[in-house]
Amino acid sequence: MEPIQKTVLPNGVRVLTERIDHVGSASIGVWCRTGSTHENADEGGITHLIEHMLFKGTPSRTAKDIAESIEGRGGMLNAFTDKEQTCYYCRTLAEDASNGLDVLTDMVRNALIEPKELATEKGVVLEEIKRSEDEPGDHVHDLHMEGLWPDHELGLPIIGTRESVSSFEQKNLKDYIARRYIGANLVVAAAGKVDHDAFVRLTEASLGDLPAGSADAPLTRPTPHAGDNLVAKDVEQVHFCIGTEGTSQYDDDLYAAIILDGVLGSGMSSRLFQEVREKRGLVYSIGSYHMPYSSGGAFTVYGGTGLETWQQVRDVVRTEFDKIMADGPTEGELDRAKKLIGGSLIMGLESTSNRMMRLAKNELVHGRHIPMEETKAKIEAVTAGQVTALAQRVLGVERIRTTAIGPF
């Protein structure tokens, strides 16, 4: 029997499992292809609020029952909302895997969305927004994406705004759930000591009567906006993002972008960590990340420094951008980045949670399981010339967006 199995229910819900017999647990996720990019103009933050509300009770379980049904058996339960996906997940002992799936599908299929609970949870999210705004190291990333893509769905904040969250009523949430939580958008994924046929039966019993719906039309590619946005705030450090356009999940140079990120800002041996922290002592931490989405992506350098050293940090980052545009990565840097990324992938396979998430994300993005060997081969195939060409395309001075919160 193949360890990875896939079944598509008549209404389009996909069930994927990876059987791992040598573990005593299971990681289970119910995923919906919906996020802030799928919200209408008056729905900012509704996807995230719904994620909260699905924990607040069903006809057969109170909010406390939902938590105790998993945690009371030694498991864990959580969820997250992204720009394009929402995931409800748990990790259980192997013998409780069916119960874990039952709890998750009950939440997704039968959430009550009671007005009293909604009013309470809106208050929770409003406090979450305040907390984010009080944490410049977190808030600067949202501000940066909003400024990079001001006229595109990818620029919308996942959490919404105080005004939008305050305006939602029960009908708004139920209408959104009916529109988005449909067969075509749902994936059930599990990794660990699980039985595929049992999961298919349980999923069909709970989600099999949902309307099938149809896949979304693809979004247009966002146009990045360069420029500076320096926000004055009474804080000790300048918290910054310096970034540009990245690649989408479908672009030919996706893996070149992953390597570029690895060379410039991943790990303690990266160029930026060595030049900015180790040689000059200008920051405590500095790094970079590449975020690919279905229609576009972003490459971002981030960190924090004092006001008196802020311009020096900007200059060093600009110098490293210019160097890699002119000369590309060295063979040593290329090899290091490939080993770092490959090692991270392999070590990630030791986690059933990572395996479950990899299964689901590949299905939602590519519609198929992508073997680790295929991913590693694409990483290994990246050349220095490809990285240099990408750097020259996206790292020019005229393409850079800088966002900072500090005592300006």
C-alpha cells in the first residue's frame, strides 16, 4: 500500500493521508482555500474572525467541549488564517485520530455563530489588532505589504481593521461561510498512524453534503510600489522592512528566489547577518524571507536598529543588493544555501505536522503530491546565473520599498 493516498469525494472535497506506522500520533488538518485575498471590499478581516468563531461551539459541542475533546485526550488544537488559506488542525494520539477529525469537521460544518459569542469574539479580535499595533516588530510587516501592494488583494491585512471587524453581524459570517466553505475549496489532510479509508468515510459523513461550487478565477499579478514609508512612533528602535517583488508559486524562477533569500538573509552565515551584525554590530537580528502566493510574491529584508545607525544599516543592505546584482552568489554561497534549504526540508519530514501541511499545501497550490526528491532536484538545479538574473530584475534601487517604524 502506498503511504500517501488521495480520495476526492463527489462534491470535490479532497482527502489526503500519509501513513507513518512508526509514530504513535497523527496530525490532522481541515483546510479551506480562503483568506484575505478572497474578501469583498466590505469584508476585511472576516476570514480571520470566522476562524475564531468556529471554536465557539456547534449544536453538539460547546466551546469548552471542543477544546476538551482534543486536549482532554492529550492532544493539541489550533488554527491559522493566511492571505489565501485557512487551516484548522490538531495533533492527537494515534488511537484518537478519528475523534480529532470528527471535532475539526464538526467545527467547519456546524459552527453556530451565535450573536452573543460573536460580540465577545469581535472584542477579542479588536484587542488582537491593538496588540499588533503596539508591537512595531510585528506591525511593520503588515504596513509593508499594504504599501507594496496598495491596490491589490495581497496587500490587505489578514486581521482586518477596527472599523471592518466592528461592523460584522451573524449574517455576514454565515453568508461568507456559505460562499467559501464549499467542496471545491476544502482539503482534509492527515499524517501519522492514520487509516485512509476511515478518514474518507468520516469526511464524507460530515462534509459530503456541502455544495461542490467551483474554483476561483485567478487573481491578476500585483504591481509592486516602490518608495519609503517612515512612521514616527515613540519606541527605542527602528523596526524596518526593505523589500521588493518576489515570485509567485508558479513562476519558473521560484527556486532561484528561494536561493536568493538563502544567500542574502537566511541563517547566521548569510551575507546580511555577517555584514550587518557580525562585522558592524548594528543589529541584534536581521534576516530575509520570500513569500510566494498564487499571483505574485514578495522578498523582504527585516530587522531592528537604533535611530543613529538606521541609515548605515540601509546603506549596507543596499550595498549587498548591488553586489549580488553585479556579481551574483559565489559557488560557496550557492552550495551553502542549497544545503541549508535541503537540510531544512529533510528535517521537516521528521514532524507529522510538517508532513500534513506539506500534503495540504501542495494539493491546494498544485493539485498533486510533490515528492521531496522533485523539490530537492529543482533546488539543486538552480545556477548562479539564474540567481543573478533574478536579483538584477527585482533588486534595483527603483524597485525597492522601505517601511520603518521608529523614533523619527
